[in-house]
Amino acid sequence: MKNSVLLLISVFVIATCGLIYELVAGTLASYLLGDSITQFSTIIGLYLFSMGIGSFLSKFVKGNLLSKFIQIEFLIGFLGGVSSGLLFYLFNYVDSFRIILYALVAITGTLVGIEIPLIMRILKDNFKFNDLISNVFTFDYIGALLASLIFPLILVPYLGLIKTSLLFGVLNVSVGLVLCFSLDKAHVWVNKLKAIGMAVVLLLIVGFAFSDALTQHNEEVFLGEKIIIARSSPYQRVIVTSNKGRFRLYLNGNLQFSSDDEYRYHEALVHPPFRFNSDINRVLVLGGGDGMAVRELLKYKQISSIQLVDLDPVMLKLFKENSLLAKLNQHALSDKRLKVYNDDAMKWVAICKDSFDLICVDFPDPGNYAIGKLYTNTFYKSIQPLLKSKGLMVVQSTSPFFAPKSFWCVEHTIQSVGFNTLPYHIYLPSFGEWGFVMASKQSILNHSGHFADGLKFINDETFQTATVFPADMKADKVDVNRLDNQVLVNYFEDEWGKIQ
Amino acid sequence: MSDSRKISRKTFVKLGLLASAGAGIGIWSWSKSQPEKSNQWSLNSVNNNADIAHMMRDGIHIVPNQIIEMPVVILGAGVAGMSAAMHLSQAGMNEYVLLEMGEQNGGNSVSGSNDTSAFPWGAHYLPLPNLNQPELIDFLHRSGIITGFDANQLPVYDEINICFDPEERLFIDGKWRDGIEPESALSSKDIEQLESFHSMMKDYQNSIGSDGKEAFCIPVHLSSRDEAFLKLDELSMADFCKNNGFDSEFLKWYVNYACLDDYGADADTVSAWAGIHYFASRKGKAANVKTGQCLTWPEGNYRLIQKLQNNIKGQSLSHQLVYKVDKVNEVYQIDVYDYKLKTYKRYQTKQVIAALPNFVCKRIFNSALIPVESVSYQYYPWLVANMKVDYRKLKSNGVRLSWDNVVYGRSSLGYVNACHQHLNYSESLLNLTFYLPIKKGEASESRQWAGSQTKESWKQLILNELEVAHPDVNEAIIDMQYKLWGHAMIAPVKGFISAKLRKTKTPSQGLYFAHSDQSGISIFEEAFYHGIKAAKSILSHV
């Protein structure tokens, strides 16, 4: 009788655990894959169906049922416990993430499905059938209610997904362990199970203790968004977050794009030169390892060659191979016309013997001296030989509204080495006003070209407006940014420093 | 249920648990490998030819059988000897041999490298050159460092040679601050005295002596002989400051730092003339560079050495230990031991350029060939250490890493970022060059002290200096090597420069002493000047 009370408490605990695993998988899938309705719906469906399979399979479980039950508890506890950590980790490294996700959900669901029928068979001699059904399901549903309440209110905000699943893994295994200890010590199998159970609990506890180190838990929630990818390259920390199916890329904590409006930025970076030169065939992209600029370029059939130089191999690999991110750039990094160089732009440009019709310069903002060098007169001088006489260059030049001196310093520096410039700006909901400088060795007047079809933002009218700068985006005299003064970094720090 | 099935299911569970345990241990050990292990970097000494040099000190008594006739022999391939060789070659005179004791030409401007970058072992910058040395400007022009001249004939420099921003920072009051005189850390008295000191130096900079020459000039040799200025050579820089009422602690430190930086000796040791020269002689102008800026490269002045080497068309030999120089029947006999080939040879020549420091000349020359001088040549030792660091682990409180990083109030001069002039993105692995002038009493005592230090004691000393500003520096260092310069450079002690300026002793015919020792100030421009001067004299005799 003592065992039957314990078993009913077990039902309560395992029911809570089971629902928690299901919620963890659903939440995680929403974070990682976006579209929470689809994710929750499919995860719940698969989970319940797997439980059905488990129930069906339970009839094949024979012999020492209690021992089998305990073993299953250990297995579920372990699988459920490591599930979210494992999924977070694998998401970064596997292409077929969905298969792993659904497989894990199916296995956990199946095992959970075996639990209840098994427990009912174990208890069938201790209760009347009516009481048995009533007791088991009462505890089962109470556990489910508890799980569904504490999950959003306490567990996710305070523990995060990884620790939550580990914690419930521990509880799950503990159920098995408690049962072991309540049993007659005479059985050899009990002692064996005790040892195994304690080993698993220990493992999960160790995982719990080290989970911060494993997952940078502090980053798991980043600026209010869920981190789905966090990588450190030798150059920067690459973080991709997801929120309601919207992705954001952060480099060293600075927002680079948000998937819901990045098209505005990349259209503005890439398309305007095509209005001034109908003959753009060879293109160089400096920076832009996310492949978004290349995606825009590929809208022009006449382009025969695109060369892209980005320092960070991690960025290039992520945006080429990760199916979600490659979807954002429409697999631009795998296009045959593209040749990618994983190199330092300054170094690459210095030894490049090629020449281009268009050079898109898409570096991070000049927030430090290392990047500041890529905005100096020395750099623009070294670009000159790479640009054909009718060629055009576009440089992303930070915000003329938040950082007018920085913006005009870029423009002034480009001019100082002999380029004609055409500055323009657009509105990006995620960033605010953003500026670009177009440059050419010739005057930028000839409107002979056309924009590609199907653009969502840039057209003749919007571009016309973009070249008009109101008074609040002007700046007084600015210096040329040189290697030996790095004024741009100082302007940038002053101006953005005031805002942050 | 058959037994086999029973076992297989048990085995399944066990295997599952085993696998999970394995995975768990794997993840655990992976996470253990993430935090830094206690950092055990190694410190290695770099050969500075001391053992070879000591062979010379102890004397070699072999008379070589091999006799080589050579129109001109240049002893020492430092900046002076190489400049002389370059100048001869430019005049089409290539029948000379340039003999270097070390493995590498370059003297105090040699460099090393690792997989991260090149780095200097000694001299590492050239202040924007004055326009009064046309040969130097011409050399920089031919080397591509100067790209051309503007309408006012001012040189236009290729900006990759100019020290990038940020140039200097000082660690003071627990924080790195911008510049070497950060007002935020100074009292109003400090600031006042600095201002009046700089204005005094500005006056000296513009001063012209009664003989119409600049009071403080680079090269020193072209400075005024006006006694009004030469008398400043009779007192120490420290006394000069005291006499002028400069008692701000910061100013005193600053002046002392300047003396150590350029002369390797402190303000009590160097003369006021030399101390003022540091502040008042740099008048360089350029079309696109401001006066006061400097030229620098990852490998330091070894960049200039390479440019000199490109212009040397005569014979240039390394591993040459010159151990005896004599003059017999108007012919100089130069006995040389090639310690690499283990051969002895004697050069016979009528023209010798001794581009060697005075203490070496004294040991190898027949003393009758060396003019008698009353001045004392003193050389303090230096330690230079190059360390590869993971910059991400080098925590800095205050402003960011600069080219020159100085810690207030310490005996070391701080460190220079050898990767500062890199154009490519370099914010992770860096080479930092640490400079420590050694003053433990007199020059010879300091040398003795330095010689008695062990690798371990240097390591501790370097760490102690660095930890003031970077408590975690030990974690950031990946490896370190050091070089001890026993006779690093001449110290312009009281009376030295004025004696040199008052009268130059004429050495024996056909023998030219060309070394920055002749100026008393060990800088590139002086060595270059003396090298060119000697080469010119030789050309005028040919």
C-alpha cells in the first residue's frame, strides 16, 4: 500500500515532467524555427501521437513491471533533461535540425506513453478498476495543470529552457530512485537500478551546474529576444536571435539587421548605382558576409561575376550552410557567379589586380580603431585602382541623423581622395535614418540605368527623396578620416555615446 | 519471453545509460576545457651575440694568412655603417666591404618576428625628419616612404608609415588616459608647470646661436657652438629643472621618462643640453603630417634597415668579428674572424669607416689610432621583451590600447603595440614590445646587475611592471622572449656633447669614425648623418 501511494505521487510528478518536455520542445521550436502556431501545433500533435504509440507498445512490456517502469523513468528523465541543451547545441551544427527535433519529441512522447498504462498495470491489484482509473488520471491531469502554469510564469523567466528541462529530468529520475529505495533491498536488480539512477541524476546535476558555461545562459535572452545562434569567431561574437519568426543578427552586440526590414537596407546599398550605370557586370562586395547584398545583386541578369570579401569565416559558413539563414539570403552565397574570399578587406584590396563596375562596401560601423581603418583616406585610395572609370562605389556610412558628423566625415573622406560623391539616406524601422555614400571617379549624373523589377522599397521616387538631406542631418566642418587621426571613431563614439 | 530478449532489453537500457554517461562526461570535460587554464607561458632569451663579443674582449691573437685588398672597409652594419655603404653605392663606388659582427645587419634597429607579426628589438620609430638633412629626405623618398613633394617643397608621406591614432596613453591614478600628459589626472600646478616648461622648450626650439646656427639641431653636429647654450651641457637635466623652479612631481617624472626614452639614462645622469635637445630639436615638417608626429612600423626601424640594405651594392658580410685594427706603412690591417665559417682573414685598405661604438673601437684599435678625448663614454643596459598576448584577455581600465602605452611612475617605459601599424584587422593576437632601461648605479654596475639576473627574475620583474596596469596580464600572455642589451646606447652625460661640439679631434688619415657615439645621442638621424659624412669624405678623396 505504501508503494501504491508512492506510485500515485509518481504519476503526478511524471505527468508534470511529461508536459514540461512537451512545452520545452514547442517553445524551443518556436524560438528556433519561428511561427509559433505551427511549431506548437506540430509538436503537440506529434507528442500526443507518440504517446499513443507508447500506450500501444506498453502491452509488449512484460516481466518485472516495476523494474521496467523505473528504467523507463530513468530514460525519460535523461532524454527530457538533456533535450533542450542538446537541441540548442545541435541547431548551430546540423542542417537537418527538424528531423532531430521531431525524433527527440517522438522518442520522449513514446516513452511517456508507456508510463501510464504500465503504472496502471502495476497498481491493478491494489485498487478497484474504477478507483484506479480515477486516481491515476486525476493525478495525471493535476500534474499537467501545474506544469502548464509554472512553465510560463516561473520556469522560463527564471530558469530558462535548458535549466528547466534539466531540473525536470532530475525530478523524473528521482521518481525512479525513490521507488527503488522504497523497495525490498533483497533484489539484486534494485541495487543495480539505484546505481544507474544515481549516476543519471548526478550527470544531470552536473549539467545543471555547468549549463551557463555550455550555453551562455545570460545570452539566451538577449535584448528581450531568444538567442538561436551564438558563435564566437576570432573577430567577433555572432548572435542570431529569433522572435515571432523575425531574425536579428548582432555582431559584438550591435544590431546588423532585422529580417523584417533588412530588405530596405540592402536594396538601398545595392540598387542605386544601377540607376547611374546600365552596364554593371563585375561587382565586388566588401564585408556583407550575410549574403544579403549578394541576394540583391543577383536580381540583375547582366552581372557576370560577384566577388565577396569577408573577414569572418564563421559568418560566411553560417549564412551559407544554416538552412534558416541561407533562406534569408535566398542561398545567394551558393550562387555560381559568386566567388567568396575569406580575407581581410584592407589586405585583399591592396593586392587585388582586378577591376569592377560596382563596389559595395558594407563594413560594420566605425566603433573601434580596427574598423576605423577601413574608413580612412588610405583605404579609399587603395580602392581607386579597383574601380573602372565609369564604376561606382557605395559605402554604408552610419546614420546621418544620430551621427551626422560621422556620416559627413565618411563622405568628406571619400571626396578627399578624388571621388565625386552622392550621399543619400533611407528610413529603416529597426535602426532609424540610415545613410550611404555613392562615389565615382566621374560625376554621378547620368540616369541611364534602371532598377531591377520587384523591389519593395527602392524606386525612382524613393531614391530621389533619399538624396535630399534636411537641416537636422547636416554637420559643420568635418575632418578627413586618416590613419593617424582616426577622427571618425572619435566622432562616432561622441555621437552614438550620447544616444546610448 | 526468451532470455536473449530479456538481456537485449537490459543491455539496451544499460547501453543507453552508458552512452548518456559518456556524453555527459564529454560535455563536462568540454566545458572544463573552456575556462582558461593557469597560464604557463615560457620566457626565452634571444641571442645578442654577447658570447661572440666577449671573444673580442678576451682577445684573439691569431695572425690571419688570408690577405684581402679592399679599397674601403666599413666596420659595423648598424645604421651608420649601412648609410655609409648606401651613399658609396649611390655614387657608383661599390668596391667596399661592410662587416657586421651579428647575424643580422641593423645594430640597435634589428627586429624579430613570430606568426603574429614582426616586432622591434630596439629602435622603433623615427620622428618626422627635419628638412635640414637632404640625404635623409632623399633616402625616404627613394624608399617610397615619402611619395613626393607639394608646391612648397614639403615632403608628402605615405600615411601608412605615420603612427596611427591613438598614439599614446598613460596609466595614472588607476586608469589608462589619453595622451602622455593627461590633464584629467593632473593638478593645476602640474598643468601650469608643464605649460611653462613646454613654452621654454619652444623658445629653445626657435633659438639661434651667435654663430647663426640653430641652438638645438638634429644632427647635433650642426648645432650652435654658442657658449650660452653649450653651458647647459655642464649641468644635469634634473638640476636644470630644479634651477628653473620646476618641482611638479608629474613634470619631474615626465622629464625623467623623456631622458630614459631617448638616452636610456635618467635626468640626473644626462646633461641639460641633451635633455632639452629631446624637446627642442624636432622641427620636422611635411605636407600631410604634423610636426611632432613620428614614423613607425611593426618591425620598428628595421624597416629603414631593409630600405638601406636595398641600396647597398657592395659586399655586405655578417658573422664577422673584427678583432684587431692596426696601421702599418699607411695601410690599415683589419683582422677578422668569421665565426660561422671559422676562418681568419686580414683586410688591407687605405680607407676605413669605423661605424662602431667607441667601447668596441677602444678594444680592437691600436690605441695610437684613436684620438685622445677627455669625455667619458657611458652605456647603460636595456632589456627589451616581446610578448605575444591575447588582447581579448588583456583587461584595460580606461582608454583603449595605443601605440605607446606608458605607466606613470615606473622604471620601465611601458610597452609599444607592434601590431599598431597593421592595416588588417588585428584585435585578438598582438605582439607588445616592452622596454626597460636599467639603472642600478653607474653604467658598469648596472651592466653587472643586469648580467646577474636569471630568466625567472626577469619574468618576475616584467610581470611586476605590467601588472600595475593590467592585473590579469599573466593570463593574456602567450609567450615572451627578451633581449638584453649590455651596452644599449651612449648616454649624453654632463660635458659630453659640448666637448664634441667645441672641437672634433682629427683621427689618423683615411680613418673615419662614424657612429652616433660621435654625437652622444643614439638616434637614427645621428647615425645616418655620420655614415653619410664619412662616405662623403671618402668620395672626396677618390
